[in-house]
Amino acid sequence: MADYIATNAPLGVTQGSTSAPPAAAPVEVDNTTFRGIVSGDAELNFTWSAFLIDSLVEVGCTHAVMCPGAQMAPLALACRANPKLKVSVVIDERSAGFFALGLSSVTQKPTILICTSGSAVGQFYPAVMEANYGMIPLIVITADRAPENQDRSSAQAIDQIRAFGQHVRASHNIQLPDASIDSLSPLVSRIYEQATGATPGPVHVNQAFRDPLVAKLRNKRPVPTPPVVSNPVLTVNADHARRLAESLAGRRGVIVCGASEIDEPGFPAAIYELSRQLGAPIIADPFSNLRFGAPSDVPVIARADSFLRATRFTETHKPDWVINFGGPPISKPVLTYLQTTNCTEYIGVDPTNKWQDPILRMTEIVRASPESLCKALVASGALRAAPASWAQSFAACDAYIDGLSRSAFDTIFWEAPILRRMVQATPEGAVFFCGNSMAVRDADSFSGRTDARLRLFANRGVNGIDGSIGTLIGVAAAQRPKKTLSVIGDMAFSHDVGSLQLAGDLDIVLVVLNNGGGAIFEYLPTAKTPEVMDFISPPTLNIGLAAQASGWRTWRAGDLAQFNGALEEAMAARGPCLIEAVIDRKESVRQHKLFWGAADGINAIIRLRGPEGMTITFGVPQITDSDKSAVEFDPNITD
């Protein structure tokens, strides 16, 4: 039998149970109660938390991400008590925030993100900022100490009310659990609407608890059917649609679809039909996801970042009007082209209340559903197509650059063939996640078009390289069992290496472009400074070993043959896989500049054949022998 410490025995001396009466059952002590002045009710804490969480599930939440800590115990127990909720536990709050962001990006429903009190709250800040500017729905619940614990040096007690400032759609400081529990149901509907409304984003809920925090009985109250909030579809009236249609009809225009995917099922078909009716090219950012699975008869432009560097083309192809859906595009050449147009109508279509006009060119902002506006313009009957050569010129340039990328620029080991192979390998309907900095720009330049419908995602709210791995794994978790592919840079990898441990058994193929640091600075004014290496800052982390320590299978490729083999093996494997693509940075810079120099070939063709020179159906222009000398891709050539 177990020994016990006799109450009358000297300290440290144990006596057997045969020489003393049986000990009374030890009194269970809650070692957290000393942290408070006023004792609370553990059962009420649980019932209140369960009512809150169950109400969130009832209105539409499907995922919760929890970061363990003492103060959030009632919320954690409540999440586990709801079988409809998919719960993930993430130790690090910073990783958890981006993991939740990835989940919400795919599901388009707010993920419940929970942490304990104190500095843990601040670790959510980068993901909250990204959710704000990227319009990703999140419901952030921060557990808090009771009011009497504030401002008296209590452990993990900070001012958490409105901790995220203007980066949230709303901030709710909920009172301590009490008899007003029924008031939670309508409040939850309001919180959900704020996170998913016309301008989706994060909502902060600060919930204080008094000790003790762990309930034993864990009784739940039935959740009433919460109020249903119907978000209206913003439309334009027939007169407005006809006026717009008449202003565009028969004139040369450009449809721009920016870096935000429009979450309307009928939008792709509607905008393709609008393009046909107007005879207008669609300059499609890769993250608009209109490049992938587009009909062959619609001039969807995927190589504008390259051919709009050709000054003879941009000078001879200035649009009379522009319609912009989905916010601004990533490409600087595209933005420069749009900024220098002399068009009389520059129309932004945006149902949110954001002001998305970085180049200050908008002449009209239409607060309407993009799908409904496209359909209303077509239904007006007032549309007429521009001359056929207008859209064909864009399509010919697009095909011209696309052909080059598949031939002359597909033999060296650099970002172009890597991005093209990765996008081509992405399964139908799956998500390809891209890191920021040069990776996202290379995705724009080199992803091209595919017959398969894909979804490209990136953290384009504030465009940071932090949180890339956490977001990727959240994306993969949301689209299980489909395989998720991704490309990020070596600096983005170093920023978020701690998130590797979240991958578990998810089927992921992650390619890390190891080009020796921040290669983007080779293209910026910093490249000409003696201190350039301070910006490039090559990471010292061993990428393969770091991934292996977190359970990833790894490959290291230094040429195209090795990469092709590694990609084939990784695509056939199960679980998380990482390919480190070791790229010579200087050679990569040279290849980028050579590729961009292909615009000189377009300049030469237009100089030789006039403004219509590139209009050769939708195929690659037939360059004659006499033209070849003018189509050398040397970036130092001046037309």
C-alpha cells in the first residue's frame, strides 16, 4: 500500500500504513485561485463559454484554433464540447493567427481564434492586420483576467480592450459571466455579421473570467436559434447599367481583375461574357484566379507584367476606358500602364467600403456585386464590341511571351521554370499558395494559364513575408484531402520556420526558393549601394534540417533535372514534403532581365509593322528572318 506522511512524524520521515490509521482523502486544491481576489464560479464560466461557442457554430463557424493557456480554459473546454467544431491546438500564437487566416481564406467563414491573457494577445497582431487589409473573416477571442486583477501587477494581466485598434471591424469587451447569458445569442449574430459583411475582416471579442476556471460538471444550456442576418446583393438599376454600357460600347477598353478573388460563383462566367460583348482583353492578376480554366475564346491576359514593359505597345494601345474588379493588380508595369492612360472612364467595381485606388485614377466607383454588374451590362443590350484587332493585339503579345517562357527561358534553373512546373502540377480545384516579395511577382510573371481551375492565394493584405508557412498549412488543412502546393522564398521560410511543426500528415509540396536572401533588393535602388548585403541578408538556417526536424520529407535540387525528379517524387508522396531549390542569385537576376528584355522584341515588331504588328490571331506572331535581328532579348538594347 502507498505510504503516507504522518501528521506527527518528523519532516521527511514516512511511516507505513500498518503503524498509523488510514489517512483521509486529500483535499483537492485549485492552485489557480490565489490569482484572484473575488472567487468566481467555474461551472458558470463553462456554461457561459459553451453558450458563446455553440452560438458561433450555430451561425456558421466551422473551425477553431486554440493556443493553450490557463485563462482560456473555459473557452477551450467549450470548443471541445461541441462535436460540430473542428478544433486545432497551436502552441505559438503567431503561427496560430496565420494558420487561422489560411483556414478562413479557403472556407470564407470566420475561424474562431482563441488565446490566453497577456502577451499572447499581441502575438495575433500580424495576422489580424493581414486579415484586416486582406478582408479575411476572423473572430478573435482573447481570454482576460477579471477587472479586479487589472493594473495591480497581476500575472498576465494587461489592458486587452481594443488591443487591435483600427485593425478590426469591431471590438467587444464582454462582461464577466453572469445571469445575462441569453444576451449572448443576438450578440453572436452581430459579431458574425461584422466579420462576414460587405467588408469582411477580423472581429475582436475580449472575455474576462474569474477563477476558478476548470468546471467539473460542465453543464450546457440549449442555444436558441440565433437571429439570421441576410446580406443583400448590391445591384445597379437598369438605367445606371445602360448609361455605363453606352459609355463603353464600341470603344477600346481594358478589363482589369486585381489580386483579390471575387467570391461569387457566377462571376467568372459573367466577366468572360462581358469581355466577349465588349471585345476587351481581361488583364488578370494571378490571384484573381481568372487565368485558370478560362474559355479559349476569351482574351484572358496572363503575361501583361512582361509585355507592358514594351513602350511602343503601351504608347499605341492606350485604352479609352478601364473597368477594375477585385482591387489593384500586383504588377508594377500594369499599374504604370493604367496610371499613364488618358481614358475618360476609369471605373472601379467594389461592393465593400474600401477605397481601392492606389494610382488615383478612378472616375467612378460602383458599389455593386461584380457578378450582378457584369450581367446588368450585358442585359442592357447597349454593348458593342471594339474593333477585333484591339483585343487580338493583347492576346498576341500574351501568346508571344508565353511561347518564349516555354522555350528560350525554360532551360536554365531559375524561378520561371519552377513556377510554371508547380502551377501545372497543381490538381484541379486545389489551392496553390505563394509567398510574398519576389515569389509573388514571379507567380505573376510566370504562372501563365492552365486549362484546370485553380485557386492561387497569397497574403496580399499587407504583403508581408511573415506567416507564410502558417498560412500555407491552414490552407492545406481547410482543403484536405487535396494536395496543396506552395512556393516561398528563403527569407519567408526563416521568418516562419516555427510553423513547420503544424503540418502533421497534411499533403503539402512546398518549394523554398533558396537564392541567397532577399533577391528582390537586387532590383531596387538598394542594389547600387555599398550596403546592399544588409538588405539581402542571406539566411544562415539549414532549410532541409529545419524541415526534417519537424517531420517533413526533404529534397535539395540545384538544376532542372534534380528539381523535376524531386517534384515527381513529392507529388507521389503522402504527408508534408519540402523541396529546397538552390538558385544562383546573380544568374537569376540576369535571367529576369533577359526575360523582361523580350519586350524589345515587341517594340521591334511594332516599329517594323506598325501598331497592328502584333495582331496575328491569338497565336504566336510569325517572325520573319529579316525580323530576327531586331528581336534579340538583350536588356541593354534600346529601341
